[in-house]
Amino acid sequence: MTDVFVIRNQLGHYWGKSKAWVDGSQPRLVLRTAHRDEAVNTLFELSSKDFELRGEVVAAQLGERGEPVIEPSQIPLPMEPGTEGAVDAEVTAAGDPAQGGQDTPSDSPEAAETVA
């Protein structure tokens, strides 16, 4: 007997509880529904937002810990745009005094020389 249903895309990634694709290596993060029609409705909503999505509803058994027994994807998740740039911006801002990084006292002799 099937216990739960999960949503898998064409790359083997699973729709997660956090409303993002996960690779399935941590089954507790995968969204699971008790009823097939709930999973089909979710897949329909996802495919209406992403016309390139080729998803399927997959039946899965629950393991000992109550997590779905699924095969993790061998294809890595794509990097989200802006994630890498945000880290670089934080590093740049930390070293830039104008961005609130290292403070230089305004009454120091060096600051007076640069102003004058």
C-alpha cells in the first residue's frame, strides 16, 4: 500500500516543504501529501508558473522515521541567481568604510590630511 505522494521534476529533484526544489538527499525536507489529488493540484500550480516543468506525482512508502523512501537525484540543484553575488557584496561592504565596514575616526590626523 502506498503511504504518501511526492512531486518529482524531470531532473529527479523533489518539491520541498520550503516551496523550493530539493535533491532528495534529505527526505524530511520533501513535501509529501496523503492524497494523490493534493499532489496533482500542487504540480498543476507549479507547472502553470514554470512552463518548462515536466513533473510527475510519485507514490512513496514511509520509512521507519516517517520520511518518504525516495531515490536522491544525481543531478545537482541549480544555483539560485543572486545567491553568490549577495555573499560578495557582504564581503565588499565589510571592508569598505563608506559601507559601514571598518570605521576610521574623523578626528584622526590621517582623516584631516585627506580632507585638507
